Amino acid sequence: MRIWATLDDFLRPQGATLVGRNVANNNFLKALFKYGSFDEYHFFLANSAHRRLFREKWEPFLGSLGMEKKVKLLDRLMLADMMREVDYTVFHCSDHVTWLTPLCRLRNRYAQVPVTGMIFSLSYPRLMNSYLDMMHGGIAECDALLCISKAGRKVVENCFDQIHKGFGLAPPPLRMEISPLGLDAQSLPRLDRAACRAKLGFSDSEPVALCFGRLSDHDKMDLFPLMQAFRDATGDSNCRLVLAGASADEDYERMLRLWAKALGITDKISIFKNPDEDLKWLLFHAADFFVSPTDNPQETFGITLVEAMACGLPMIVSDYDGYKEVAAGEVAVRVKTTWDRFDELADLAPLMDERTLHRYFAQSLAVDVGELTEAIRKMIREPEDRRRMGEAGRLRFLEKYDYRILIPQMENLWDELKKQCDITLDETKSDPMAMDVFEIFSHYPTETISPDALLRQSQLAIEFRKARSEHPLFAEMSNIIDKELIPRLLFQLRKPARLADIVRRSEIPASKTRYALMWMLKHGLIEKDE
């Protein structure tokens, strides 16, 4: 039996706008459910509320596929026990830093299973702590980072190299495989261009350029150079530039409108703030070409480029990061980018807030406005070139970024990693980076209970039993305490008994029995017999 497992839910955060990583993770899991061949999918979620949310959001989709029984929702407290008992094919993480290293170290105690994680944004200085942790052990040769672009893989390699030079630590032995983001071609809408334009109020005769991405200069792109290039390229002609995407910065949106006014192109600019999924596809199908001069190291891949290709749109993009790979060949015009080095920013990066830091980074990178202007001018004037590039983009999407192709490739990789697993299991070896609260805070309480402590049923417990009442459990406590165990333990403790003897006679794991006893002592259901 092949079983895929994870600690994540791959849901879009509640109330979240259309942001690349959230959209990509959600699309990935839908595609895995739809095109994957695993016998079961196990989700080790944080608590019962997390499991309820998962059911609420995912059950309609799972029901449409008839695969509800393949999906098992498990409490995270069960993780170690299930690793011992189940021969998992892979544990996959929705990113490469949150769970990957501690999960590998737990795996090294209990299971022969590879652990993989997907990279996304890589430009945050705090990630260096996660890479340092990876280099301190726990990662095995059967583990892998799924790198959404070669450019992103090179970033991670450079981070490992910098830490190696500074501390002399060897990079972790994990594999770094290229695994791009994708879309499910079968689920994408195919809309009529004229109908979309009519619904949006666009003239059928005006060429429409679409720039879809976060409306943010500090973690996507500065749109001012694009607006300048569009003004210079279009002159007095009837053209439209659509700026659309998630926005949490009203000041930036206000500045965009003021800049459009200053350039004299207010009537040519349409801004769509925080569009939903339906509006997004309306905009893509109404456009004549896609333009995205990203300038920020926060970008690693560019899922909007895949969306543009899926809709048959030719593209103008900056020659930058993973865009170079996605927008390769005959599908796009790539515009030159120029950067310089600033040691002061490099030195101060760990001490700065991420938003300001990324703004400084992006404002020091120039997208060639002249090349951008000429590319827009040519795209507008040559509809036959637009058609040819759009058709090439659609074909490239179907060949490289359709999840019907990508999911089997990922499964082949996971199966290969599983065959490579040769972990020397050691249940005595704990994770040195996992805070041992019970050891580190051992001096806080008056005492630690002794195995020889005599325990007995309390008067409160007798009163509860006579009233046929139960002591209430806080939310989630049922995950760690079996309510059926409480009356059995109370029955045993009608007479004083040693803690060690009670644990020895218990039919459940010793740690769970001891935890139940401490909870009962806390709430006065039992007491020490001094």
C-alpha cells in the first residue's frame, strides 16, 4: 500500500486574497487528489478544530471525486505511533522550512520514509536559521527539496555555501529536484474574449495589457516603470493597461493613481484590487498580452506566467529569477535587468523589517525601461506575433505545467526516494533543536512526582461518582486523555497504590497513563497519600 502523508492542510488561509503560494498549494493538493495514485492520504493536523476546518473546506471536492475514504485525518499526537506502525511512502511539506527538519529528526527515530518540501519565497534573512538547522543533522539522502525553479535551487545552494564558509558545516545530503508549479488544464475556464470584455466594459478595439500580481512594490514589483513604459509606447493610441492583484497597501494604490494622472494616462489605466477567482479569469481572457516586469528577490517562480500561458497570452517579462525559465523560448519577450551590490544592506539585513528591506532591494534593481517600452510597442502593433507567441505559450503550458503531467513526475520521484531509504533508526536519539520543556523547566515546580508516590481516590471523585457526573475536559484534551480511562483509574485507586504499579498494570502506553494521572491530580480527582 502506498500512503502519502503530511502535517499541512494546503488550504488558502481564511479571508486570504489571491497570493501565489496560497493558490499554488491549494491547486497542488487538488491535482494530487485528482491525478495521484496513492491508496491513502494521511493528514496529521493540529487539533480537532483544524480537522473540522479541513472537512468543511475539502469534503465537497473529495466527494466530487468519490475518494472521501482514502483521506484520513489524524491528530498530530499520533504521529510517532503511526510512523512506527505504517510504512509510509512519503511525508510531504507545503514549504521547505516549517516542518521539514524536525520531521526528518522524528523520522530518524521511528520510520523508513523520505521527507520532501516545496520551496517558495527565499529572500527572507530569517531563512538562514532554518538552513543552519538543516546542516546540523537529521536530513538524509532520501530527503528532497522540490525546487520550483533552477534559479530558486541556486539560491538555496548559495545559502548553504555561505553557511559552510562561515561555520565550516557541510551542506545537508538532501536532493534538490526541479519540480515546477502547475495548473490543472481540465479545471480551467475557457471564456469568450468578446464576452469578457463586454462584462468588464473594455472596448473590443483597444489592445489590453494585463499585469496580474500583488499590487505591492515591496514584495512583487514597482509598477511605476511599467506605467512610464506604457505611456511612452502607446502615445495617443487607444490602449489599456490593467493592473490587478492582491493589495493591503492603500497608500501604494493611491500613488499608482496619482502617477497615472501625472503621466496623463488615467483613462488608459484600470486597477482591480483584490479580485476573486472569477474576476481573475475574466481579466486573463479579456487581455491581449501579459506583462510582468518583476524586480523583487521575493519572487522565485511566477505562477501568473503559467496562468497567462494557459490562457494563450503572449508575455513581456523581466529577465529575472524563475521568470527566465518559465518564459523561455518563443512564448515571451524578456527585458534586461541590472543590479549593483550594496554591502551596507547585506550587513543590516538581519536587523531590518522585511518589508522595508525588500523595498530597498527592489529599488536597487533596474528593469530596462527602454526595452520594456519597445516590447510593449511591438506587442501592440503586431497582432500576428501576439497570436503566434500565445499559441506557443499554450502548448508550453500543456507540455510542461499541466498537473496531469507534473503529478506523475512527482510520484515517480517520491517512489524513487522511498526505495533509497536506509535510515539507521534510533529511538533514543532526540532532536537537539526541539526544546525539552520537561528538562529545561524542571527547576520550576516544587517537585517532580516519584514513581513510588502513593495515590488514592479523592472525596471529590466519590462525590462525582455518586452524582453520576464527570469532570469537564478542555478542548483538545480528549486527544491526549481517554475519558474511558478515568473511571478505570479511579476504581483502581479506591485504595492507595504506587504510581509505578498503576502504570505497569495499564493496558495503554505508559506515558498516556501517567499523563492522565497528573491531570487527575491537578483537578483533585486523586490525591497523594502522604
